[in-house]
Amino acid sequence: MSITKTELDGILPLVARGKVRDIYEVDAGTLLFVATDRISAYDVIMENSIPEKGILLTKLSEFWFKFLSNDVRNHLVDIAPGKTIFDYLPAKLSEPKYKTQLEDRSLLVHKHKLIPLEVIVRGYITGSAWKEYVKTGTVHGLKQPQGLKESQEFPEPIFTPSTKAEQGEHDENISPAQAAELVGEDLSRRVAELAVKLYSKCKDYAKEKGIIIADTKFEFGIDEKTNEIILVDEVLTPDSSRFWNGASYKVGESQDSYDKQF
């Protein structure tokens, strides 16, 4: 069964319906993220869906949140041993009508103030980065080495932020200097360093499994009490990353991809 829209009949207040996620408020400090089976590409929500896509997104995010838990705090609420997410929700949501909409595709998360950047890290030159490079020799305004070929790995991963647009609008690629103007130089630097560190760790792990993570998008929040950066939203899913098959990877051409725009 495909879930394209959740209906909880007001048991929890609906905060927003995003491109893929339905977000509900559990209490003043907690949200319920539900990953539906909706498809979005190029900022457009498609009419068709992929059954159980939301389950896959959720399980991948849970894996990467745990994988990175020693490197960065995340927004997940700790679920006590022997408990499930339904022990933290109104009892009525355990009824079959609602449980089938939520089970295995939901994350219980702490609210945090969002940092208004799409934090993109690129390890390989492809997509819009390749198009810009061909025209100007730059990526997000940053000068790159001469002679790079399509899909080639950068000497080092690079931080290439974009703005966070409202739903239906397009994110705008910006330079790190412009990101610093938006959120402040210190926070921009901290985010960039952390994002590159996280991407590099995940890229190396995936490469051992025969998968190339060409680039990815992180989102971060801030703990306003401690000033700590928090990893939020989703992590390293096909909706936020480009995955390539390492066995068929060839420099100088576009790659077959496992991401949502395949």
C-alpha cells in the first residue's frame, strides 16, 4: 500500500506538509516526522508515488543518524529499550487506522531553531556544479582546478550552500561568502567544517560497500541554550544525495544514479 498523505483526524495538529514529509506537533518541544511515499524532483511534487519509499527514507536516516552519533548531536528523541514510537504518542494512534500510516515511516524529533541554509557538500563534480564549471571554471563561485572532467572526484570535498526556499520555490546556489552574510561568519564556518567532516566519513564508509556518494545535502539546527549545532531533517537518503554504483563508475561522463531523479 502506498501512503501519499496521512490523515490523523486532528489527534495531533498538522504543522506542515512538505514535499515528502507530513509534520505533526506532539507537544511544545516535539514533532512527529512522517515520510510519505510522495515523489518530488526539481522542487515539484509528482502525482505518482513509490510504495514504501517513506519507509526506506526513514530507515536510511535512522542508520546514518546512529552512524554519525559520535560526531554530531541529532534531533531524534531517544526511544527507551523495549519501547516503540507509539509509546510516546497518543494511544489512539495505535489503532490500525492510524498505525498503518505511521509505522516504520515516522521519526519523533526534538524541535530546534533551523539554520536557514541547505548545506550541500560535493565530493564529485556533477549536475549543476559541472554545468557551472564548464562555463566559468567555478563551483558556487569558488575557483576550481583546471582540467576537471565530468564526475571526477574533487581533490577535497567542498561546501557549496544554497538558500532554503519556500515550498514551490527554487533554492538558490550561493557562495560560502554569501552564506556567511546570511547566518554569520562563525556559524557558517562551523557548519561548513562539520558538514565536510560528516560527508567524508559517510563517503568513505559507502565506498567500502561499493557505493559512491557524489554529493549530499545536510540540514542543521542550533541548540539556543548551548550553541551546539544539531543534525536535523533526514540524512543521506536518495532524496538528498547522489548515489552511484562504484563498479560502473567512469570519469568523463554522467553516471547511472540511485537518487530520486534517476
